[in-house]
Amino acid sequence: MTLGEVARRSNVSMATAQRYKKLYQDRIPSEGEGRKQRYTVGAVRVFNQLKKERVSKRRGAGSKRSGKKPVKAAASGTGLLTLSSVGKQTGISYPTLQRYVKLFGDRIPHEGEGRKRRYHPDSVAVFRQLRAESRPGRKPKAKAAPKAKAPARRRKARAKAAPPSAPAPKLLTLTAIREQTGISGPTLQRYMKLHGDRIPHEGEGRKRRYHPEAADVFREIRSKSRRGRKPKMKVEAAAPAKRRRARKARPRRKAAPAAAASSVEARLAALEAQVSQVLKKLEQPITITLRADR
């Protein structure tokens, strides 16, 4: 028989049959190895016997567990405490209690480990002692006392000693400096790029602002720099003079068209002469000679 047939006859699952085969190979009568292994009829009786033995072991383990239950009940009746209940009795925060357990676990009477750890009532006094021995940490937010005000005499003395704070100067944009100095925006930007270390300002990029004394610095840089392009008003004033010169020069330019016209007329006359010669030749009689083939 195969292992599946033996499991079916002995009324056990295939997984249980494979476990019996692995654990009790020497007790199960079989022939062959591997996939060709087959079992005799006596293997069914052995499987049933193994099944009864396993059931009896389970019942014995259950009786042992039932015998331990009163002990656990007695232990639970001793009044063991959880860490949360210890925190309620001592007023110590839960993270602080965990830190004490981690650092001074050998001094704190307890039973179990991990989540099942419970503490004896005597541990409350130990936790309080550890709290008294440790230095205070951060103050609770609710108990943080407001700062005590200085006496009125000291406040008056400080007010007299402290000089009146000057109002903060109003910072200017580059547009405002352009309106004050009359310098164009591109020129101001070029001055800032070349002489930024001399110009008092705050911030960078679009948030850059200038102190009021920066206007004088820009004027000074403008006075020392060489002049660039002329203003547009001066260019417009010089325009009429250029127009007058152009008008005076116009009659001289007429010579070129006259020369061109005379050359064209000469070419036309030459063409007319050639055409007349061709016409005269066409008026002359034309003689046509015909030769007969021999």
C-alpha cells in the first residue's frame, strides 16, 4: 500500500502520516525506498497504535497544565502591579518608569519578562527612591512657573540706563533710489554689480533693499565714472543740423543719374542702327537655286 492508503485506513491526515513516517521509521513495516516505498497491512495497526500514544501524551500534558492553574491563580492573587498602576501610585511618567526598569532592573522586585512583567507592591517604594536619587529633568509644561518680575526700582533704573532705541531706518528699493538720484535703472544695476561692497544694502536678489545713505554712494560713483551715451534730448537737438547737411548734398547726387541716362541712350542708338541694317538686307531680292538629283 502507499502512504496515502495507509493514512486513509488509519483515519489520519497525510501530514500526520508523513510525520509518523519520519519519526517512527524503524517501527513501520515497509519495503523499498523513496517514491517506490510501499507498506504492508501491519503498517495500519502501527499507525493506529502511534495515534493512541499521541492522544495519551496530549491528555497527560493537559492534566499537568490543569495542575499548574491553581499556582497561577495564587500568584495573581498576591496583588502584582502593572507599570501603569505603579505610575498612578507614584505620579511618575510611564517613559521614566521604563527607563528606571532598564537601568535599575536588579533593584526592582518583579516577576516575568516583556509584556507579562508584573511588579510587587514593594516596588512602588523603590521607584520613589529612584526618583528622589535622580536629578530632575525637564519641567512639566503645566507646572512651569512664570518668570518672576524684577522689582519696580530695578525696572526704573534699567529704563533710565538704557538709551532710547533709534527707529530702524527705512530701506529703499532700487526704483526709489533711481527717483532720488536720476540715474537709470540699468546703470544702478551695473554699479551694484561692480561696487556692491561699497553700497550698504540688505538681502539678496529681488529682496535686496538699500539704506538711505546708499543714494549718496550711487551719486559718488556716478560722478567718478566716465560718461556713456548722450541723453536722448541732445540727440534730437542735433538732428536738424544733420538734415540741413543732407539737403545741401542732394544736388551733387544728380550727376550720377544723368550719366546713367546718357549711357542708356547710346546703347539704344546702337541697337537702332543694327536693326536698320538688318531691314535693308531683308529688302534685297533673294535668289534660290534648285539642283536636280543625278
